[in-house]
Amino acid sequence: MARVIHLPYPPVLLFTVLSVSVLLLVAYQLAPGMVLLPMAVAFGIMMVMISFTSVELSIYLIIAFTLLSPEISLSGGSNQSTTASRGVTIRLDDMLLAMACLTWLFRMAITKELNFVRRTPINQPILWYWGATMLATLFGFYSGYVESIYGFFFVLKYLEYFVLFYVIVNDAHDRKVLHRYVAVLMITCLIVSLVGISQIGGGERVSAPFEGKEGEPNTFGAYLVLMFAVALGMFFEDDDGAHRKRWLAMLGVIVVPLTFTESRSSYLAFIVMLLSFIYCSSKRNILIIASLTMIMLAPFVVPQTMVDRIMFTFDQAGQVGQLKLAQHVHLDTSTSDRLLQWYKALTVYFPNHPILGRGVTGATFMDAQYARVLSETGLVGLTAFLWLLYRIGSVFRQGRRELTDGRLRGVALGSLCGFLGLLVHAVGSNSFIIVRIMEPLMILLGLVMAALLIQRKEEAELGSSLEAVGR
């Protein structure tokens, strides 16, 4: 393992970075155009200093910036194609992660410890899926379906998610470090949840900070479902009674903004997540009683905006583009559009490009993960993608069964149930592409994988010690 220079406590560097970061973010809010370039340069310099001094500290900032970083939008894309029609965005966590990786590689080259990629069950599916996206996009580019280089920016974004997983897995060698990462993850969730609560009185759907003028309530809802699941898992499994009370309080804080996102996909994901807990958790009786109580209280506590949003699916005023279920029953335009995207993927893109698809951003915009993967990367990419999802679920399942550390076992349990919810959310959303969902998921995956590797190493060392004593 590479030698790390540990910061003194209290860490002067951390205090300096946080102070400068707050000042820059305030300046960005006041005059984004004027401070954008100076802010990027300042953050770049700080990230090099932090990454070379302490990978752990850089990971803290990456975790925080997954939800608390502004975006630099680069307009472009092909012909209203996929997410490229909304432009490519560069965020502070992108710059931080890039700086952390480059500095980390440089430091390992100096210490001559370049064997840095630890073997995990995720390695092969990651390689195959990313390779499929790159190959499909390359073919799509030369075939004219991917009309600009923005498709390759998205492929690099996918790679960034996997790099984040490896940074955590390869750097974490201590359970206490993992506990600190979990704490930063939950503090970040608390901050964005409170920001969401502060938006409730504004009359608009609740969204995460720095999401732009329109916001992304559906994205925020999926993130909150995942973090609610993690908090619930730790509430059930944490060995520390005081911390269990904190996780219980977190559940109450998270559910409020989740309700006001008015995201129907997130509501459905939340239901699937709770059903998954009932199936996977040993505390299923408590969950069943709590769920039944929630159902009975729902008519009195559920806000009318949530009810209206759900009913909007069937009672939207007549508009062009709505699909009819019966003579007097039709679906709203948003739901209809998603169903049409699935229809187009299965009847147009897949039959014409079944093997490698049309490349990333080579098809029309699709807000449906599985249909998008099929259209952009064909059967090869979809197979690799489903293999990756299966392995992610397997890691979370192994963590739930094997980990002896109660808090980390709770993280694994919550991540598993939240992940199952995201699988349903992805039917009508790009859940496994969006930064504010995928980065927290990769962080959780890295934490659980690192915890498993640490425990297995300790068990192997204990077994060797006992064997030596026996001799």
C-alpha cells in the first residue's frame, strides 16, 4: 500500500479547503459567469494538494460534491439525441475525481506500487460494459448516428463512475475509515434533504441543489429512496444504540422531501424498496406493522400534491401525444412518451441495429434506462449491463450475509434494497447514468466491497495465526 501523509488533527488543510470552497460557492451563486473560471482553477489547485496529501480527505470531498457541486454546462449533442440534447455537464466532483486519480497514479509511480486495482466480482462486467459502450459509440460515430464527440464524453462519464468505485476499494484498509465515509455520505444527505424541505413552500417540485432552473425532481427522488434504504438498514443493524436513534431521525428527515418531489417513479421505487426489506431483513415483522400503520394513516398525512401527482397519470386534460387505455381513460403525456420510447426501441432501433446499437447519443432521447441501453449498445451492451447489475446486487447480498460489523452490514442491506428499488425506477428513467444517483451508488458499492475485502483478509490472517499456533 502506498505511504500516505496523514494530516494533523485538527486538520488545517481541511479547514482551509472547506472555507475557500464555501466562499467560492457563495461567489458562484452571486455571479456565476464571473467566478466560474477562477473557481475551477482554485479548485484544481486545491484538489492536487489534497489528493497528494491524503486520498481519504479527497474522498470525503468527492462524497460531499456528488450532491453539492454546481455544474458547468457544455451545450451540444446530436439532433436532440439522448441526454446530449441537454448538453454535457462538468461538475466539481468530476474535476476532483480526475485530480485525485492522476495524483494517486503519480504517487504510486513514485513509490513503485502500481498494482493498485484489487480483484473484485465487478471488474469483468465493468470492463465488458464500458468496452461495449466505447465500441458501439465508435461504430456509431463513423456510421453517422453519433453526430458529435459528445457521445464519447458520456462514455468517459460512465468510466468515471467505475473509477470512483476503485478509488474507494483500493484506498480503504480500515473499518474506521469506512465508518467515516458513511458518516460523510449521511451528512451530505441530511444537508440536501434540508435544502429540499426549504423548497416546499415555493410551490414547485422539490429538487436537489445546483440542478438549474428546471431541476430534476425524479433524480432527487431516486437518490432519496436509496439513502432512505441505507439509513433504514443501519437503523436495523447498527450495534450502537445512539447511532440507531440518529438513523431513525434521518428517516424522518429524508421522507419529507421525497414526498414533495412528486416523482411517481420514485414512489414506485420506494414501495419496491420496502417490500425488499420485508423479504431480506430479519426485522420484517416491525416493517409489516409499520407499513400497515402507514397505509391506515395515509389518508390523513399524505399531502394533496402527492395524490394529485399520482392521479395526474390518468386525469390529465386531453393533449396531443396521450395514449388511450380505454374510451375515456388515457395516460398523461409523460407516461405516454416513455411507453412510446420503449416501443421505438423494440420495433425500430433494435431490429435495425441488434448487435451494437447506434452508439451512445446515437438514438433519440430516451428517459428509460433499459430501452436506452438496448438502442445505443444493442444485445452486446445490454447483456454486459445486466451482468453488471447482477454482480452489483451480488456484492450487496454478500455484504448483508457476511459482514460482522453491524453498521456496515446495515449499509449493505440498505444498499441492496435501495438498489432493487432503482431497478424499477430505471424502467422510466436513466437511473444508472445520472450522476446524482450513480455516484452515490458506486460509493456504496465501494464501501461494501472494501468491507468484505477487509474482513476476508482479517479472517485469513486469523486462520494463518491459529494454524501456526497449532503447529
